[in-house]
Amino acid sequence: MSEAKAKPDTADADRETGPGIPRPVTPSGIEVPELVTADMVETSDPGSPGEFPFTRGIFPDGFRGRLWTFRQYSGFGSAEDTNERYRFLLAQGQTGLSVALDLPTQCGYDPVDPMATAEVGKVGVSLSNLAELEMLFDGIDLGGISTSFTINGSAAMIYAMYLAVADKQGVPRDKLTGTIQNDILKEYVARGTWIFPVRPSMRLIADTVLFSNRETPRFNPISIAGAHVRDAGCTAVEEIAYTLANGLAYVDELVKRGGEVENFAKRLSFFFYVHMDFFEEVCKFRAARRLWAKLLKERYGVKDEKALRFRFGVVCGGSSLIAPQPHNNIVRVGVETMAAVLGGAQSIFTCAYDEAFQIPTEASAEIALRTQQIVAHESGISKTVDPLGGSYYVEWLTDRMEAEAVKVMDEIDDYGGVIPAIEDGWLQMRIAERALERKSATDSGERVVVGQNYFRRDDEAGSFGGVFRIDPEATKRVVEKYEAVRDRRDNGLVEKTLAELEAAAAKDGENLMPYLVDACHAYATVGEMVATLKRQWGEFQEPVRL
């Protein structure tokens, strides 16, 4: 049995009865006044929902007209395994799919590559070729479901395969909805699934966006993701700044390629993690939405309000979840879901409580989905638009978050922009330093994490719930299917499409998406397409900065 008195995991004798009163400062370092009054709020009128600068939301009716998309991030083992989980989640009321891919697929390796064999199907589903996507979406109408792919380095190949599956299902491309993450800049600084050097990667992203605007006008060809830099260690303010700075870099690349901002900006989307400081998270979204609209209007002269809308999805969970006392994570995800809704997210996926240490079981995934459904249908917070708007504290903190984010963006501009900052390793170092600060604060007890550094049980052998195990035969099945596809496909056609892809890659102005779609229809593999482009572009080399 645990002791009645909470004991901290620290040698500080002054804290033996608990962490004491929290410091009046947000995780971003913003000092919080004891009381915020009307005269302290710079933006006295936050405006109306659905109107520039969209502080209070991008739609006049908020969630009264339509709720956010309910997603659960899921994928493991083989396509058959994951298809079964998708059917389960859809039957429980999920309204959008969010595909987790294994590391070999993310990094451009086929399952038989020596670099891949230990990781096939481990943190996501293995999708090496069109046949796997056909199985993944077997019995699922792509014209009636929104599908999100957390994929970056090989995003263009997965998007091309998705189009090929839709073609085979007979679904018109203009009916497809969903998102590919496709944000390579944050991969270099936070997540690590990059493949090509920065500049050819930017070209490939521009190709997907411009192609998608024509072929799949309801699909989001990029989700500019501050989520991963946040989980890598940076603050909420920096999450805003780095995300919007990356967004501007993509806008500049698209303009250079001849894109019209008024057109392509309508399909730019964003992606964040939600952490545990409730009001800072709500204000983060309000500030980011307002700042993005201002930047597009002032820098690029955008007038169309649909192009100024900051559309974003979130994950409730991530690094805010911990392995000790994992059922506490259900509460964390509940708090974060409330913040996401009150911040105006367009899509939400809620982590399961056991994701701190394993792929979720069906039971834990269902609890995560039910969390969203309870917030949507029982809490009442979606009945009116921006219910926290007008709060002196919320408006004050929104103003502060925006001002601090602008300062960080100015630092990036002074360095020469995001791309030089990544190529030199400057941005990577900034995030690493912040991660060390966060860990030090947790280790010292300054940052309270219930169940980890305070209020721990002496006996941590409590029930974690069910244990998820990937079918040990899944990897074998993946490899067998891969070999079967290579045996039955027209290898002459594969070689022809890959040769055309390589020739197109040598021409800077050529859009590569039509060539990738052709290669996918021929059942070329992700590894083959990536290897073809590597011959033209090489690979990114991580800068070493001391």
C-alpha cells in the first residue's frame, strides 16, 4: 500500500509534503499577474468569429454548425492488422482516419532493406507499395472519409499511392479529403525522418501542393507542424514562432514556383500538440490564428478571407503523457481536449493513456475516442463560439503570446531565415537547449509532473490495463506480400516509370507528382522511388554544432 502522505522524488527537504504553490509563470516564461484587469488588455476588442483577424475562430458559428473531425492516430504491423483497427474505430464513431506509418516507410526504405528489418510495422503500418494501401483501405470508401497521413520525407510517394488507390476505387480525385503532413522543415530540427537535402525537399513539397490544388482541391497537401518541435522541447511561444516561420518559408517557395497565394493558402493547414497549461494552450491557438492572418495580409497582400483562415488540427497527448501511473493520462488528455476545443481546432486526435509505453489496445483507444465524444456532446463547451473570449486574462495572454512569438520570428529572420538556420544547425541547437531546460526543471521538481516527480506511489506495480502485442508473424507477412508484388507486377513498366521520374527530377521546373502517380500505378515501391531521387539529389547530412 502507498503512504497517505505524498512524497516527492527529490532530496529537497522543504518539499517533503508536496510541491507547494505553483509559480505564477507559464511554461513559456510569461509572468502571470495576480489579477488581470480591463486596462491591462491591449486588444480591447477581439473581433467577431469568422472575421479577420480570426482571433475568436475562423467560422462565425464555431462548432454549432459542424463539430471538429474526430481522429485516432493508428497503424501497426501489416495493412490487414491496421484495417481491422480502422473498422473498429469507425464503428465506434470516429469520423476521420489518421494513419501511423512505420519508420522504414517514413524514411524511404522497403521492408527487405537491411536498414528496415528491425522496425517493420513497429511504430506504424508498413506501406511499401500500392497493394498495401489497397488492403489498408479495403472496404473503406475514400470518398466518404477524411484521411490524414503523418508522413514527411516520403510524403509525395504516399500521397501518390493514395491517389492511385482512389483511382482504383473509382473515387473522383476532387472528392478526396484529408491531409498529408508533408512538413519537412520540422523533421530536420525535431523528428528526424528526413531523406533528401533541404532545398530539393522544398521543391518536392511545392510539387505536391501545386499538384494537389489542381487535382485534389479539397485535400490539404501540407500540415505545417509545430507539434514535433514542441514535443522535442520548445515552449508554446516557440511552437507558434517556428511553425509560422516554416509556413512562411513554404509560402515563399510556392510563390517562387509560380503559385498564387490567394489560391494555395486556402489548402495550407497546421498541426500542434496540446500540453497541460490550459490557458496558455487556448491562447496559443488564438494568437497563432490571428498572427498568421496578419502575416499573409501584410506580407503577401492576401485579401480573400478564406485564404487567411488558419486551419489546424491537434494531438492531445504526446510527451505530456508519462509511463508511471498511466491512468492519470486519461485526465491529462481530457484537460487537453477541452483546451483544443476552446482554442478552436478543426480536427483532434486524443492519445490513449498507454501510449507512453505501447501501441494502444482497442480498449484504451476507445477511451481516448470517448473522451472527445464526452467533451463534444456532454460538456456544453461547443454550444457557443469562443466561450472564453472577452476574459481579461485570456485576451491579455493572447496578446502576450503573439508579441513573444513575433520576437522569436524576428530572431529567425535576423539569422537569414529558417532554411539557413536549419542547414547551419542553429535551430536544432535552440530546441536542444530548451529540451535540456525542461528536463532539468522536471528533475529538480520545479516543474511538477504528478505521478512522476511528485505524488509517486512507493509501489508502482498497479494495473496498467491490457498489453498490446503485434502479431509476431506480421513482419513475415509484410515481406512475403512485398516479394509477391514484385513477382507479379510488370517490371518493365516499373523501370520505365522510374526512368521517367529520374529524368524529370533532373529538371528543376518539372512537377514530379504525375511521374510518382504513374510509378505507383505500376506498383513501384517507396524504396525504389526514393532511391531514384537520391541518385539526383543525395541525402541530407546532419550538421554538427557545438
